[in-house]
Amino acid sequence: MKTTKWLTAGGLAIALVVPGAVLAADAVAFNKTDANGDSMISMDELVSNPELHAQFRTLDRDGNGTLDRAEFERGLANATSTRAREAG
């Protein structure tokens, strides 16, 4: 489980992110995107996330026309690392 821990030293605050917080955030994003509550995300449900919507066919590894939680979280991780590379 990733959580955020704050360390302070000499008046500076440093955030350490531990794995569970990211997993919790991914679960919240999945549940929010899964509008009909069927534990799968359709292409129509991804309209609110243009970045993942554009990658839908690539992310749908089993080709069943929906994203399960693992496929969705893989897409979020890829999008996050792409943004980090572009910013850095």
C-alpha cells in the first residue's frame, strides 16, 4: 500500500510516496470512470479521459472490448510516466 509520508528537515518538507496511495488513487479513478459499475471500462466510459481513450485498443490486451482494472491501471501508469518524461 502506497501512502505519502512527510519528512521535515531544516524547515523543508519532503514528501515520500509509498506504493499504496497510488493504488488507492488508481482504484478511485477506475471506480469513477466505470460509470455503469460493471467492473469493466468501455470505450464510451473513457470519453472523459482523452489520453486513455486514444490508447484504448492498445490497452485492451485481451481484446474483449473493455478494460479491466489491471489494463486501466497500466494505462494510467503509462500516461503518468509519459507526462513525467515530457515535463523533465
